[in-house]
Amino acid sequence: MNLNRLWVLVKGELSRLNKYNVTSISILIAIMWSIILFFVDEVALASLLPLILMLDATLMSVMYIGSVMFFEKSESTISTMLVTPSTSSELVLSKVLANTIHNIFSSALIIIAFFFIKHVEFNWFLIFLGIFAATAFHTIAGLYLAYFQKNFTGMLVNIMILAFVLLIPTALYEIGILTADFWKYLLLINPIQAAAEVIGGAFTGYVFTYVYYISLGYMIIGGLLVYRLLVLPKFHDYAIKQSGV
Amino acid sequence: MFKVEDLKFKYPNNKEDVIRGINFEIKEGEIFGFLGPSGAGKSTTQKILIKILEDFRGKISYNGIDITEYGNEFYEEIGVSFEMPIHFSKMTCMENINFFLQLYKNNADCEALLKRVGLWEDRDKMVGEFSKGMKIRLNIVRALLNEPKMLFLDEPTNGLDPTNAMILKDMIKEFRKDGGTVFITSHIMSDIDQLCDRVAFIVEGQIKEIDTPRNLKIRYGNRTLKLEYKEDGKSVLKEFPMDDIGKNDEFLTLLQTKEVETIHSGETTLEDIFIKVTGVSLKDESE
Ligand SMILES: Nc1ncnc2c1ncn2[C@@H]1O[C@H](COP(=O)(O)OP(=O)(O)O)[C@@H](O)[C@H]1O
Ligand SMILES: [Mg+2]
């Protein structure tokens, strides 16, 4: 791993996110969320803000990395990257880092807006930790999912299905419709629920139990494992398939 | 520089080998032409040599060391141009170049390269707005960015107009003059006929012949001399064998007595030889 080259690659990814308008879209979405949140009352805000931050860190992360992989595929640029001295791990890690940084940035916009406008209170360290862990995990998972997607529309449909399966129970639990303990345990294996916990932990009123720590461990260790065992080993094969070989 | 021994390759989703036991050597400082019709296995061979396709059988060494033993430092020394020009279309020409430059230890003089291929004026244009020919030229610049020792060019002349094809060929010759080695593929013989030091004919994953274009022409060309002269106000064309032409009385008499219009030695083209050797015509492949 050459850190210099990794940095060049991360900068390249970030500048492409900007050039290919992913940045404008994510800023637009952040503004949209902020406007919606601006008009809800104090009580609703307290539950909606974490929910939206969670959405941003999870589904949006999967969607952004998926789109990035498709842009890249449509230009076959990956084959050119393969004949530079950059290693597979530099190429993959740069994508994970760039997309994580990028998506944290849009979450940060929402947070900062609410800190100043509505004076919402939260723990800065925990909110950063939570958003980082959730975003990194979902970017890595999204990268892995992108390996298997045949086309862009298919990918969007699959994300919708995933969202439906994972998000509905979590949302119902968050809003307080599902209350039975059974759900609490089942939701532990749901990455979106884990993301909700690690982000929720930053807000006043959150009760820390083992659930928070399990969720945080899930995001961090799970992310590392998915990266090391699934994403990295499969990258070269994926890259070669994408390059039309 | 490269030594390929009994190379075989099968794509994972195919039943049969597309490369079927080929042997050749690329010597340091030469331009090695890999010629054959579409689907012969030229691009596949290039992709194996540049370590993109890994599951090959046989042995390939680069500077005496098995290529599988090289890490990614291998790419510091080689420059690659793929069959399709590949760039980030929403970045400018210069942004593309600067990005790739930073990935290498050695950096070539890009201004000179861009000027050479006539893209310097367009360096701040989005590559997406480039014409096909401009993209191909940028592809060549990209392949030369790291001052490589060895160049791999997959059908580089395909899609270039004659002027730019000429510039490209001059650049390749200069690259060789400065000590570089080149592997170049083409399905259009005439394109790189005069460029290559040695050529290999590949058909259906097998090499049918390897030699210098000159030797091939001597071995397979029918050496004749065509004489065109005026007789009774009309042009007459006669063909003579080149051997012992100085003792050919009919030829000498014609020279002395007739008004000669043209004399040509019957150069056989590489394309003719290709057809003779392989039995496969390239003509219908030309587009
Ligand atoms: N990714 C692939 N999967 C399966 N077969 C392939 C693939 N790429 C090329 N081929 C086949 O391999 C053969 C050689 O292709 P290629 O090396 O591209 O030929 P050339 O470059 O000489 O035109 C062709 O029959 C082609 O159809
Ligand atoms: Mg080809």
C-alpha cells in the first residue's frame, strides 16, 4: 500500500464525484431534508432527524457507491486503472474512503444546519462516530452489492427491495409501532437498525444499553470483515469483467 | 524482453481455448507486429502479456523473470493502449493526464507529447467532446505518460485519418530509436507493414509465421519485374522473372528497342503473403 498513491486516488474519486454531479445531488438532497425538517415541530424533529441521518448514511451510501461503480463501468476506465502501478487494495480502499468522506459531508450539512437553526442538542463526537461507522459499513456493503448488478435500473430496483425489507421494520420500531422485545432482538442483525442505533446514540435522551455497543461493533468489525473477506478478494475479477474482457 | 512459451488461454465462459499454444519472443528495441483477422486472439494475447488476464497456461517471462512474479511495479515500465480509447469523459484532457501522471514515478513531458499529436490546443476541453480520432491520440499520449520501456498498442491506427496515422507511426519509430520496445496489433496489414521489425501472423489462436517483413517478402514473394512499353501506339505490359534478369534476352531487347513507359519490381505485399500463408483473407475484415 502506497499512501501517496492512495491519496491521489482518493482525490481523483472525490473530484469525479464532483464532476459527475454526485456532489450536487447530495447537497440538493441535504437541503431538501433540511427544509422538510425545518417545518416539523420540536417533538417530531427529535425522532425525524436521527431517522433522516440514518437514511443518508445507509441507503444513500449504497446508492451513491452503486452509481459511482456504474459510471465507471460505462466508461471502462477501470481497465486503464488496472495497468497503472496502483494495487487492487489501493483502488478499492480509495473508493471506500472517498465515498465515505463524501457522504459524511452531506450528513454534516444537515447536522450543522440543525445545530444553528433549531439548536438541536447532540454529542459531536458520538454523532461523528455513528455517521462514520454507518456510512463506511454501507459504502463497503454497497460496493460488494454493486459487483452483482447487471444494470443501473436493476440496481435501483434491488436497492428498493432491500430498503423495503430492512427499512420498514426499523422505521416502525423507531416511530414506536413495533414494541415487542422480539423485534428488538431480530433487528440486531439488521444493518440499517444498527445504523439507527449508532446515530441515535448521539442525541440526548438515548438510553445506552448493550444494543448500542453491539451495533457499533457490528458496523465497525462487520465493515472490516466485509471489506477484507468479500470486497477486496473479488475486486480484480470484477474489474476485469467490467473492462469488457 | 518478452518470451512466450506454449501459451494457451481459455475464457472462463468458453469451452475451447482461444489461444492455442503460441510461442514467440519480443526482442529489446524492436517493433513486433501481431497481425491477424478479427477474433484471432490479438487483444487476448496483449491482455495476457500485460497481466490483465491471469489464468493462462504456458510460460511468459519479462526480462528473464516469470511475469506472475512481478507486482504492480511492472506497470511503471510499460505503457498500454487498449483497443477502445478509455478516459474520464467529464474531465478535461489535461485533468485526465494529470490524474494518471500522479500514479507513476516517471513522468514524461506531456506538453511535448500533446503538441506532437495536435491536442495541446484542446487540452482544456472535456474528453467527452473529443472526436474519435482525438480520443485515440489521447490514448497514445496516455500510454507514453510514464516514459515506458515497453509499449503495447492494440490496433492503434484503427480509426485514425492518414495524417494522424502517419504522426503516430513516426512517434512509434522515435520511441524505438530511443531504445523502446513495441508490441503492436493490427488487422490491417498495410497499416503497419513498413513499421514492424518483425511480424507474427496469428489465426484462430495459432501463430502461422514469424519473420521480418523483408524475409517474408523474399520467401513468399514472387520476384518479378513488370515492364510497360509502347508498341504501335498502344501500351503493352510484360512480366519477367527477376532471377538472371540481366541475361534475359527478350527483356534486354525490349529495353533497347522500345519506348519504355514504366518498370516495376513485383513487390508482394504483406497482405498477399498473409493470405498465402494462412489461407485466410483479411480484406472483408477491413471495416
Ligand atoms: N471476454 C470474453 N469472453 C469470451 N470470449 C471472448 C472474450 N473476449 C474475446 N473472446 C473471444 O476470443 C477470441 C479472440 O478475441 P480477441 O483476442 O479479441 O481477438 P482480436 O483482438 O484478434 O480481434 C474471439 O473469438 C472472441 O470472440
Ligand atoms: Mg482485438
